Amino acid sequence: MQKNTDEQRQYKRFRVKQKTSFVINPAWPKMGEMLDISPGGFSVTYQAEKPWPAGDGLMHMIFGANDSCLSEIPVAMVADLTVSSSGEVKRRRCFKFGQISDQQRFLIDCFIWINGVTEC
């Protein structure tokens, strides 16, 4: 019997309440918008007909009225799905956080506390 997806999650996900842009480097510089986040990872949406190459990278996130930045967070891709709507080809990509420092963990937790709205 296969486990329910919710049962497999270690952390609860939260929708992001304000527009948050991200760039993943060096695998392939691509910008998009963050959909949700948890202490274990996040998902984003981006416009593309093909997925960007798989691989690990560093995330740079820009958010808030003052363009606050969270940089060089190691991430690894978990899934990449097509979510086309209204004739636009969009993709959803899910990432998990890699080996992060205590300071990076603190900053991610603060981002979730300030910007996370409802559980997904």
C-alpha cells in the first residue's frame, strides 16, 4: 500500500503571501515565483515549455517591499511538472533544501514566519 503524500512530508508547507522571486544557479539561471515553502523545501512556478536541467544549485530569493534577499541556499530538485493554463505553458518545480548552516536555517524559519500564510 502506498503512503499518502501528506504522510510522507516531514514538514507542513505554507503558501507564500507576498510575491517572491527566485533564481537558481549555477545549474541554469531561471527566474520564477515561489508558491509555497516549508522548513524542508519549497515549490516554484516558472514559464517554459521544457523543464530546466536537473541538478543541484544555489537559490537566491528576493522578497518584500524592500527587496530583502536570502542568498546561496543549497537546493536539490525533487519534481518538475507541467501546469499549463489559459494557453500559457507553466511548470511547477519542487526543491528540497540541502546542507544549510544554522544562520541559513534561522533566515528560512524567519521567512516562513513572516511570509507563510496558510498551510497547504
